[in-house]
Amino acid sequence: MDIAMPCEQEQLTEEQQQELLTRVIREYNRDEHNLIQILHYAQAIYGCLPLDVQRQVARDMDVPLSRISGVVSFYSYFSTEPRGEHTISVCLGTACYVRGGKKIVDRLKEVLDVEVGETTPDRLFSLEIKRCFGSCGLAPAVSIDDTVHKRVNPNKIQQILRMYGWEGD
């Protein structure tokens, strides 16, 4: 595919975003077999996949909106809300849960003042839960972006967040 994606710092107008997405869909021949790739591009263009973007994809591909929304809601990679610069994932698999994973979630919610699935108002962090990292020996584990923090306890949360630019108390 020969479509140049905008740099993160490059801001496109709404019209330019729509034109780029229409071009992506055309390049993929409006083929429903390419829906996931098209949605990946759409999320790269818009930063997330709100309902109006899903409607555009459905309209341009001539696919029911319910099909688009079903794919977006099924895959955890896709987000309908803007994501934070950093994604915090707390493992709540059996080992992590038993060793205090729920307390980690509660502390993060308190410190960041967000619920699971939300993003901080400054767009620095998004908070999510995962079922298992496969790091049971490191429980409880917290992943921020691609870094797994092992044997986390609620008292370590603020220290860890500061490593990612958090400036709270």
C-alpha cells in the first residue's frame, strides 16, 4: 500500500482525515476481508475510532455499521475514546489477583482519578485490565506500554508513574 501516514506531531484537518481514510478504503478495494487493516489505518489517522469514524468506514465500504462496531468492540487494540500517551495494564490473572492485583487497580484509580477503561484528562495515562501477562512468577505485575513492572505493591505506584512523567502527589 502506498499511503503515507501522518507523523504523530502532524495535525490534519477533519477534511484531510476523511480524505485519507477514504483513500485507504479505496486502496483496499472496499473489501470486507481487509476490514481490520482498514480500521488500523483509521485509528492511526484519528487516534481512536469514535462512532462517526465507524459510520464513515461503514458508508465507504458499504458494510453495516453493526459489523464495524462489532469488530471495534471485539478487539482490544481498537479504542473508541482517545488513548493516553501511556497505557497502564494491570494483570488480574489468578496469581496476580491473589497477590494483590485488585489493590493495585484500586490504588491506580485513586491516584489517577480514573476508572478502568478511561484516560486521564491530561491524556498521559489510559488504565486497563488484562487477564494474564504470562508473568505469574512476577505477580502482581503491571505493564506500562511495553515494560512489565514486577511485584508491584500499592506503595510503589506513584514512584512508577513518575518514571512516565506523572507529577502528582
